[in-house]
Amino acid sequence: MKNTSEFTTGKLQTIVLGGGMTGLAAGWASGLPVYEAEDTPGGICSSYYLRAHSQTRRHQPPEDGEAYRFEIGGGHWIFGEILPSCGLFED
């Protein structure tokens, strides 16, 4: 393992790994930076849209509404759009 200056100087930084619901809440509450591997946050509580005959994932529905919605983590659609806490992540 290669030593980096971060380890040799003894200066470690606390971060939050993962931009799912828990990671976003931890970052928001603590003020720590949140690092997410995907292009958009949400983790298994995120959705994407696909048009028929296309493999391009869209994070917003198209204006004409002609797309299929897929839930990465399953059935969060049952409660995902009515929770008051969802407004926190739109700001």
C-alpha cells in the first residue's frame, strides 16, 4: 500500500460515503461532504425513466410522459411521493 500525505501527516478527514437517504441525511445533519458513486443521489431509493426502444436512462420523466418508470430498490413508489421529508431533498 502506498502512503499518501494524508496518512503520513496524521490529518484524516471524516466524510460520508453514499448519497442514499441515510447518507444524505447524515451529510445534511453533520455538514460533512457526501460522496456518491453514481451520477445522481438516492441510492436504492431512486428511480429512472426509459422510453420504449431506448436504453438511455432519464432521471426526470419526459415532458410528454411517454416513458416507463423503474424503481431501483423496489416499491418505494408506494410512499415515496407523499412523505413530508421528500421536500427536504428538493431544495
